[in-house]
Amino acid sequence: MSGGMKQLDLRRFPGFFAITLACVAVLYAPLMVVAVYSVNESTSITRWGGFSLAWYADVFTGPESPKFQRAAMNSIIIAVLAGTGATIIATSAAVAMHRAGRFRAKTATFALINLPLMVPEVVTAVASLIFFTAIGFSGGIGTILLAHLTFCIPFAYLPIAARMQSISDSYEQAAMDLYATPREAFRLILLPLMRPGIFSGFLLAFIISLDDFLITNFVKGAGVETLPTAIFGAVKQGIKPNIMAISTLMLGVSVAFVTLSWLIGRSGQKTQ
């Protein structure tokens, strides 16, 4: 930095490393415990009985596997549909916010798009339940899908909008100078440049929907289960090693999708 001023380095603060380790332990130690005991041969969740993958096999072939497979299929279908719908809406919103110039209530529109991120999830869950009850919708796949679509929009919007901010409008202007219509400029120029952000937004919305429990539990109705609610129902009867195996698999899928979303977004920035 100029003027002889030294750059602030938080790593040199006394106790910074210890605080960092404590935070990492609090965040990730429970996840590591679940992962370790998912390969525990013993049925006990406190006593180590040796390494075994039997509980992972039990997830797919055990007596409870049909229930969890149906719940997983429901979760995947809802996540794909909600992620796709949220990505389409978020892409349209990002284009309008960043290519429509200044318009009245633009700030209010931005706040409205991001409102689900700021509202406590339990409030969204209760509001969704009251709304569906008021209009006569019975709980089921449809109500879960609509609720997921609503709160997934801001998660899809964030990477798409970030990508839009890095794309200069000179590309579209150059295309229109070469007699392309605005629609052709969007389809042939802007949309391919936005693709990494769109893929990242879809993956993030997909995994948010797949992992959601609280809102789903409020609006799902009787007889309909997603994988998180099925796990919760099984845990109420006692924590079993197969539940830890399912939880570890979900954790792995979540980490993989979030990592993939980050890598796609990063590669898009490099190719810009």
C-alpha cells in the first residue's frame, strides 16, 4: 500500500488461529462423527465395532430401503423442477435488473427478489402453509414444489446476477450494430456468455431444494415424504447406523453440487 502503510493481516492477530480451529471444529466435527459412525460395524452409535460398509448396503437393500427410495425420488423430482423453474425466473430477473437500465422501484424489486434470504425460514414455512390452506390446496408434491420454487429463486439469482455484472453490454451492442435483432443478440451472444452463471444457479437451487426440511415439513401433507423428512421420521424412532449412512450420502451429494457450482462459476469468470 502507498504511504508506507502496511496491509492489515488478520492472521497475525493474537488468538486468530485458535479461534479459526474452534470454529472449524464446531462446524465440521459433528459431520465427521456422522461420517465415521456410518462405517461402524456395530449397531451402537457410541461403541466402535470395526470398519464396515454394511449400513450403506442396507440403505439400498434393507427393509427400510423402499421407503427411503420413494422419498429420495420425490426429493429429486421436486429439486429438478424447482431448480429449473427458479433458474428460468432468476435468469429473467437478472436480465431485467442489469439490462433494462434504471426504472421505477428497481431497488424495491431487488429487495423483493432477495426477500426469502432475509426472512426466517420458519416464517416462510408458516406463511406458505397459511396461504395454501386459504386457497384450498391440499398438502402434497404440488405444494412442496411451489414452496421450493419460491425460496429457491434468490439462490439461483445470486450467481446469475454476478455473472451478468461481469458481462459488458458492448457485446450485444456490437451484435445489433451488425443488424442482429435484440432477441438474436440475447440468444446468440448474451445467453452463451451467461451459461456458467445459469448452470451455477441451477445447481445451487437444486441442492437447496434437495436438502430442505423445515418448509417441506410444514407444507407436505400426510403420506408424502421427501428424503429429509423421511430421515427425521426415522430419527424420532431412534438413531440407527443406516440413518448415518444416508446422511453421509446426502452430505457428499451436497458438497459435490456446491463444489461443482463454484467451479462452473469460476471457469466462467476465467473465460470472460
